[in-house]
Amino acid sequence: MIELSKLTTEQRNPRTMHIDEVPTLELVRLINDEDKRVPLAVERILPDVARAVDLVAAALAAGGRLFYLGAGTSGRLGILDAVECPPTYRTDPERIVGLIAGGTPAIFRAKEGAEDDPELGAADLRAQNFSAKDIAVGIAASGRTPYVLGALRYARSVGAKTIALACTSPAAIAEDVDVALLPIVGPEAITGSTRMKAGTAQKLVLNMLSTGAMVKLGKTYGNLMVDVKASNAKLTERATRIVMEVAECSRETAAEALKLADGRAKVAILRVLTGRDIAGCEALLEQNHGRLRAAMNAKNEGGSVHDGK
């Protein structure tokens, strides 16, 4: 028998015992009041989140990959975070990967029983040629999902770094990992419905893991996403505005530089600021490990051609 009674995520919430009897406004206020507790729970584990960010950044910098593993809501949240990184930070889609118990069909429709097989988690990592260079983040609100346990066990067996994200303590998945992230949000407004507060906490933490790692890897200039992939009209406009902002140039100059740079904002910015050709700008970035600020601070032998706003 699965012992759920001791899990924080399965306790009844005394504040919402009569949620089915109150007017609608009070109903949503009760849910909102519970949601307010989530960022405070995340705040309490920020030192652990920082350690996790450093591990993720180190793995990616060394050529490794980041894998999120989960079932149900947890798995879908990992996939959501993974698929947003390529357009936002121009990462290779193979570098940050979300895996869910039951595979692709489970993203859209629950696949009953898939999460109960620990070997499935290990098999999914083996199928990805997971190695010691990579890093695994196991996500399970309850902290006990067999699929995640199996995946983390396999990741440890090959010498990879591991991170656990759960919303209960103690958590089985948090045993013997490099970093345990345990934002304890308390009982849900609807008992056991961990897509609510627990899911929100997981999303906040995953935002920090990927965003923090991207910042550490030089994917931003200040708070500007200078590695944005200009793959649609909105992102092209964002890239144009970023070039205008950083290089202090006109829209026309920014647009022309972006066109020459094949939509790469970092290269376009250096083109405007240094007057170098595209190959020269690419070389300057490579010499500075892709970090725009360092490249801008490097000795500029090509002069400046920016025209002001």
C-alpha cells in the first residue's frame, strides 16, 4: 500500500474545508490566499537554489546536458521549461531536455501507471545516452514518484550530478542527491491537487534554474536576452530593440546589422560598435567565450561606427 497520509502534499487544508459552500468571490480568494504562500516557501530555499544553479551552469559550460524528469504536472513543467530555452537563449534543443513518464503522449493525456515504474526512468535516460557530463533534475511534488527515483538512481550510477525538486519533507527523491530543493508550500486548497501550489512552486524554481544558468553562461547582457533567437516577428522586434538599446543606434542600423548577422543580436551589436565584419565579430565573441560584455570590454581594434539614436 502506498503511504500517502504522511505526505505534506496529501494533508487536508484547514483553511479551505468549506470551499464548496462559499460564494465564488470567497472561493477564489481562498485559492489566492494559498497561492500567496508559495513565493515565501521558495524564498526559504534560495541558498539551495543557488547551489543548484551553479551545478547546472557548470555542467552546461563543460558540454553536458540538463535533463528534467517527472510525471504528470511535474513532468510537463520540466518540458515547458526546456522548450522555452532555445527561442529565449538560442540553446541547442538537445542541450536542455524534458522527459515525462509515458513519453510524448503523456504530455497531452495522462498515461496511467507509467510513473510507477522506476526502470522506465532509467531506461529513458539510457535512451538519451545520458553520461557523467550531464545533470539530472528529478521533479516530484510528493517526493516519491518511482519513475523519478529510478532516473535519479541511474544518473548517480553513471557519476552525474543530481538535483531533486519536491514539495514535501522528508522526500525519497531527495536522498543521496547533490542538491535537494524542497519548497514546502503546505496542504493544497483541494487536497492532493499538486498542480496548484506545488506546481506553482516547481515552476518558480525551474525558472530560476534555467534562467540563472543562462545568465551565468553569458546569455544575457544585464537583463537583456541578447541570445534571443529571432524566429518570429515578435522575437525579431525584440532583437532589434535590444541592438538599439545596447549599441545606442537607430532602428535602421540595428535592422541592417541583424540582417548581416543572421538575426544574432550579440554579433549585430558588435558589428555596430566595432565596425568589424561578421567573421571578426564572431571571432571576438569566441575569444570571450560568447560573453558580450567581455567582448565589448576587449580591446577594440576595428573602431566604432555606431550612429547614435
